[in-house]
Amino acid sequence: MWVQALDTILERMKALGFDFSQVLALSGAGQQHGSVYWKTGASQVLTNLSPDLLLHKQLQACFSIKDSPVWMDSSTTAQCRQLEAAVGGAQALSSLTGSRAYERFTGNQIAKIYQQNPEAYSHTERISLVSSFAASLFLGSYSPIDYSDGSGMNLLQIQDKVWSQACLSACAPHLEEKLGSPVPSCSVVGAISSYYVQRYGFPPGCKVVAFTGDNPASLAGMRLEEGDIAVSLGTSDTLFLWLQEPMPALEGHIFCNPVDPQHYMALLCFKNGSLMREKIRDESASCSWSDFSEALRSTEMGNGGNLGFYFDIMEITPEIIGRHRFSAENLKVSAFPGDVEIRALIEGQFMAKRIHAEGLGYRVMPKTKILATGGASHNKDILQVLADVFGAPVYVIDTANSACVGSAYRAFHGLAAGTDLPFSEVVKLAPNPRLAATPSSGASQVYEALLPQYAKLEQRILAQTRGPPE
């Protein structure tokens, strides 16, 4: 299906008169964690593609596993526990690979295939990520996995940027030779296959820059720099962080940075995002965003010390469910007035993001920018609270197709000498984001006092929910 999709896109572009001869370099992105299993002998087919035939007609017999496992697959809990046990526990695995064992991560999916279908595994000569699979189609040979997408497998040592022998051994035999050696994300992995030169008119010198995962490519597309954060405020809220000195934990994910091989990026996901904001709007602001905004404007920073946790569905970061409200004296209360409730929700959501980001090694710097995207980024009063809690200016950016734009930027970066030239230099002429909010006077003092308080209350709720029933 993926191969046929590529055929369809290229044929449509050709029919529309796209001038492929102008393409000097290309890169791309694939959904993270998914894997593709090339059958023994497939490399011969890939190297000898006929320009007279579509790709999917030539490659359909090249795969030992017909249906690729993707990020939605959560059937590998047993393999996750085996992997963690093999390296000394969940935290040890996270310190090594950037994440504790997750069911969707590729190493655990490979382990399941090896255990349940050893014959198909033995007939596999190469295992690609979705990203390196797509790059392989353009190269006409197997593309290496890049460091950044490779960090989402529970197999790559993120500090040393080599496969972990302990993790490989715990998943399946002969795995290193099936994966190949990983490469820096800005590597030129080769020139485009003659198939595309002859069928579509690409120039023979067109460079293929290592493809990466969709999240790392989005970081490139949003042009994050050292110390920056991107906050996607959608159905679930996602934080992208640029880190220098990561501290891997049992929550979140740390990946090698796709545009600077010396640095890292982190992802944190929060399930109770816009749906929670909409619920509190309906309950406390008569279903009106303008009333919701007025409540934020009419209440003071810090909310008089009133703090709230709003998790109508089980949260990921932290693992808590329910609504928990506390007065300035740290006493649990059953309800807040409507305007206090609204501020408690928004301040609580952003304080949690800052606390958990700092738990992974993030620090707000004088040059920090926050890039806000998603539905709630259109509400300037919500963005004002975000600026106040983090003590940094908030910008809004159009991130439609940010992974795709990021792939184009990365292709240009690879062409312009990759690691020798800072990524920021390559994208400096791209349109700038728009400033939406700056921290209010006195905000840092208010939240520096409140953040430790919020963190303590979070730990208190966690201890109560994990401990014996009260």
C-alpha cells in the first residue's frame, strides 16, 4: 500500500507537469516505530528496477511480513517486560535507549515476530523503519536507519549512537546484521536510483538525505533551536523539547536530535488536552470561549494559591485520573468558583508541562522561545498563561504539514554540507513565527513559588492512588 501510494503521488506529479529535473536533493519522514521486513533476495529486485513498470508491480513479492506492525500495535507487553528485565529494569532501559519499553516501539515488535513467526524472521534479510524503507525506495538499495528515528526502537544507545548489544540479544538473533549500521540524521545516504531518472526525469546527481520519523521531522519543520519548546494544544497536548543534557525517565521519550547530532529532543504527551478544556468551558463558562477568556483575565496569576488537577481520562504524564482541587493551604476541596476553576485548569496544565519537561533535563534559557500550535493556540488568554508559567515569549506558527516542510529543510541542510553548517543558518530565510504573548511582570516570582507546590501535590495524589484504598 505504501509503495503504491508513492507510485500514485509520482504519477500524478508527472501528469501535472512537475519538473523533476529541478530536484537537487530529497528527504522524507515516516510514522515512527513501524517496521518493514524485506525478504531474502529483495535487494536484487530493488537494485534492478525497470523504469517501464510501477514500483508496486515489481516489489510485491519482496516482503517476508505482509502487514507492517505500526505505532497503534499494543500487543507486545510480554516482550516489553522481557526487554526491561534483560537490561536491569525500566529505568535502566530508559537511560540506555531514551525510553522505557513501549509496546509500539520497534524492538518489541521485532521480538514478537521472531517468537511467533520464526520462519518469516529467518527469511528476512533487512528490517527497515517506515522512514528508512521510504528512503530505500528512492535509493534503489537499503537505506540506513537514522539516529533520530532509530531512537524510537528501544534498541539504540542514544549517548553512543550505536545499537545496544544487550537490547538486540534480548529481542532476536542476528538482529544487528538485519538492521545495518545507523547514521547521523543529516547524512547524504546516496544518489537517487536510475529508475527515477529514467521514469520521471530526476537528475542523476539528486541526493537522498536520510529519512527520519514524523516527530523529529516536525521539530525540523518548526525550526526549533537550542532551549526552545513546541507545544501542540490539540485533543491531546504534546511537548517537543530541544535538550542538551537529557535525563531519561520512566515517562516521555528522548531521541537524538534530527538537526544537531550533538543534541537531543524529547517528546511528552498529555492525554487530557482540548477535550478537558472544552468540558470546563461548558461547565464553568456557559459553553462560551469569550467567558472562559474573561475568567482568565479577571483572575490573578497564581490563582490565590488554588491549584487543580483535571484528568477525566487516565493521564499518561502523570498516571492519575479524576479531578483534584486544593486550596492555598493545601487542603483538598470539592469545588472552586467558576473563574477560579478555569484558571486552575489552565495553570495546572501548563505547570505540569513545565515540571515534566524539567524532569527530562529541560531548562528555560534566556533565549527560549515557545512555539504554540493546535486549536487552543488561537486563544491569546490561554497563551498568556503559557508565557507566564514558563517565563518565556510565546509565538504561534502555521505547522500544517510541518513534517513535510521539515523534510524539505533537512534535504537542503544535507545538501549544504550537513553537520558542518548549523541548521539554523540553512533555514534563516524561512518565514518567522508571530509573537503572541510575553511574560507578565512578576510572573516568574509567582510561578517559582507555585511550581514546587504543584509538584508536591502531584506526588501526593500519585501516592494515594497507588497506595491502599483510603
